[in-house]
Amino acid sequence: MIKKYLFPKSFFTCLLLTFQCNASAIDKNLLHAENIYKSFCSNIVSNNYKDINKNWSAIKKTKNLHIYKDKEETLRINILYRSNKIQKLIFTLYNNANKPTIELRSSHNCLLQNIRRIVYDKNSIAYEIQSLNVENYSVEERQLLNPNKPKLTSTNNKNIIALIDTGINYTLSQFHKNIAIKNGTILGFDYWDNDDKPFDSDPRQNPFYPRHHGSTVFSVLAKEAPKSLIAPYRFPALDMCRFKEVIEHIANNSIRLVNLSMGSNNLKDWECFEKTARKYNNIIFVVSAGNNGFDIDRRPIYPAALKLKNIITVTSSDQNGRIGRGSNIGKSSVDFIVPAERMEVIDHRGVKSYTGGTSYAVPRLVALISRFIDKNPKANNDKIFEFLKRRAIQKGIKKTKFGWIPDPLDDYLIN
């Protein structure tokens, strides 16, 4: 007889590994898993832990988080409240390698609302998220996380932009003409998964619902610098010191312009970046000031506040030059303001949408610099900085070092 409160190993072996199981086994085991999840759920809702099977050891129990562990798996239960009443429970199972494998979401009364699972390849890299029907457990939707790269060709173009971000959706046909290619493959790299497929995915907040950022930034670059090619790099979130390798890869491919729409308040994260960027001072890094509502002269955000001659920090405004809501400023640390509120972009699905903020001020300025380099290929960094300063105007109270560039699509002073 199957013990009442134990997640069956046969279920997780069948459900979570990459090989296929027969449909009847999946149905049977999923039904049993649902009953077990409801048992945990009902005990938590009733605040009664006597019935939880002794094979699961309680590692942590707070109002908002319970963690249980057995010999092979870990169960994490997040409890969400509204007005001090349980609103939702999220059950996440991790395998013995501490990789998330399945998430079940329920209502306050333990009604199952959503099931998602992550499938891993033989190298333990997540390659697919599956959404399951809560009634019959069939796969309703598959979201690829590491798809095969398309076969692409491009003309030789030395005016290449490096995009360091969460990757891009390189399967979108509308992106293909702007992706930099070398030796028949995408020029760039995934320093997160450590492979040559920098696909757009940021699982840090929730691996079952990853965020996507790089594709929208890519779409702005492609639209505003159409003659440039873009090399996508997925940043090394798991080891930020690998930024040294990223920059060296960029330098070895003679790329001199980098779009970096990211940052954090932890200087230690950026020490290796700073050291390497200082070494390769011929490369220009355009970085976002951040969206914290800070004066980063007083509350630094990095790499925006780093004192490097080859970093340009940009913040966002509306079309009238008013600083965007939440956009950081700094008379010493922020160089330019660029209109980037309510930008039309193509998102990771290939759908037109609108977004904004300092992340999108960066590609607008990068595209402007790229168009300048295209017309002035021999211009050094000083010439590029001087061009940008001549394009900027001061408006109202000084909030940045050089001021506002009203229309970065205008080719004034480029020719």
C-alpha cells in the first residue's frame, strides 16, 4: 500500500526525466501526486502537521515558507497571504541536485490551479518548461529554453554591437538579419549555461516563469541601427567574475561597442568587470543608470557609477525631457538623458509591445553611436564622446553630467 503522505518516486522518475512514460502510468501517478499535494495543503491551511509523513523532515517552517526534505527530494512551500488570510500556496519540488523540477499552485482552499515542470537535458541544462492541464495532466504548452540555433548567414560587417543581457530569442525570423554571424554560427556566447546558445531566459526570480529582457533590447538596436550586426551574450549570472571572459571574447572579435542594460548595488559583483573593462579601454560600454529612483552619486548602482573613461551611463526621459518615473539620476555618475519611455519593441514571443526605462535608453544611445561609427569608422573614443556632448543640451535643473539628447534617431552631426 502506498503511504498516504509520501510523494511517490515512480511519479517523479516518470514525470520529470527526459524519457517518455506510458500515458496510463503518468495519469495514475499524477492523480496520486495531486492527492499528496492536497494532503500537505490541507494540513498547512488547517495548521495541523500531525499527519505529514515522517519520511519528510521539516527543515524550515515560518509563516510564509515551509521546507521539507526526504532522501532524494526537497519540497518548498511558499504561502501567500492577503489580509492575514492564506490566498495561494506554491509547491515546488527540487531533485537531489537541487534543481527545480515541478511547481504546483493552489488556491486558499487547496484547489489545484496550475502545474508546470522543467525538463533537463543530459547535461542537466533546462531545455523546456511544460504547462500541464490540471484535469487530465496532458501537456498544454511547451516553452523551449535552449532551442537549436537556426542556420544563418550575414555579410561581413566590422560595425558590430555586443549585447550583454539575458540572451535573445534567435528563433525569431525578424531578428535574423541583424544577428552577427561568425563561421556559420551566432557570434556570441551563453556564459550562464556555458554553451553557444544565448537564448533569452532569466530564471532567477522563478525558473518556471522566466523573465525575458534581451530580446526587447535587441529589437531597439536592430530598428535604430539597421546597418549594424549584433552579437548576443547571455551574462554570467552564476559567476559574475566571468565577465572577464565575456569582455575578452568581445575584444578578440574586434567589437568596440557594448550594450549593457543591467546593474546592481553590489560593487563586488562588478569588480572583475571593472578590472577587465579598464584593461580594454578601446571598448565603449554604454550602461543603464537603473530604475530605482535614486541619485546614484549618493546611492551607487554598478556598473553605472564606476569611474571608467570608457563607460557611458544613460538614463531615461519622456519625449519632453522629463526624467522617467523611477529613472536614476546623478550629476557626476550619469552622462546623458535619452527619451525611452513607452518604447515600441518586439518581445521574446515576436509580438509588438510597449515598455520603457533606462534599459531602453541604452540601446537608443548605442544605436546613435553605431550610426556615427558607420560613417566615421576611424573615430576614436574621444571623438565619439565629443560627438555625443555636442548633441546634448541642458534643460531645467541639472540632473546629469552632459544633459538631454532629444532625438537619438536624428543623424545631426553624423555626416
